[in-house]
Amino acid sequence: MHPGLRQFVKPDDLEWSFGDDFSVQKVGLGDQLTKRTTPRYREFQDALLARFGQTLPRFGAIWCFLYPNIMIEWYPDIIVVSTIYPKGAGACVNHVEFYYPEALYKDMPDYFTAEKAAYMETAVEDEEACLLLEKGRRALYLSGEEEHGPIEPFLEAGVAHFYDWLAKQ
């Protein structure tokens, strides 16, 4: 899952922070940004290298999840805010907003276009994964089974934290 994103960030360079109603995941920037990747991430990584040169940012992404439905994402020079609005038991809308520094956007619009295309590639993959998970959870529910895993303890620690928060509500 996420071949482009997995190349862009460094999953083994991961830091977690937790609060009562949030989690923060900081992921290091990949160290092989010139290596083969998906076409959309290739464009973004090339733009990132052109933008920062040898002085690359420490992190490739910082994801902050404010429970129950807001995600604030940081990528170099970019903030993305996603808000999930439920539309019933089996549907929701994910409203996504992109924020860029105005002066930098005027100077380097291609950088931001490349980032948004890479982001949308990952968003489509996320939607596919969510639909498969929902299908599996529905099948378990209809068969009378209750199953919450598997959750990878380190990479998905925020999922377990969210479920713990949800159980307390």
C-alpha cells in the first residue's frame, strides 16, 4: 500500500505523541528521494529537491488527528486540513483544504501542483483501503463476529489510541 508515499517518507523514522483527544505522527523524510517511485511522487520529489537543495526538511510529513474527525497534515511548505462529515451509518464526506504560503506559491506553483497530485494519489489508495476494511467489517458484523485487528502496534499506534478514545465516549 502507498508505494509513492512509502518512498517519500521514512516509516522507520517515526515519532508518536498522544493526548486525551489527539495523536500526532511525525515521519522522517525519505533518504532516497532520487530512487524510482510512482510518476506523481517522482514529480513532487523532484520539485522538493529543486526547492530545498541539500537543506532538506527533517520530516516528510506530520499528521495530527484531532478526535473524532479532523486531520491536520504538514508537508514541507504545505498544510492540509481534512474534515470527515458523517452522512449516515455507512457513508461520509471528506472535505480537504490545501494551504500554501502565498509568496512561495506565486514563485513556485509547479511545486504545489506536484504535491497535490502526490497527495491525491495517496488519498485514492486510502479510499480503496477504507472500502475494503468496511466490507470486511460489515461481513464480520453480519456473521455475528466482533474483530478489531490486526493493527500494527508501531506504525498504527494512533488507530489503537483512537479506538480507546472512542470506547470512553
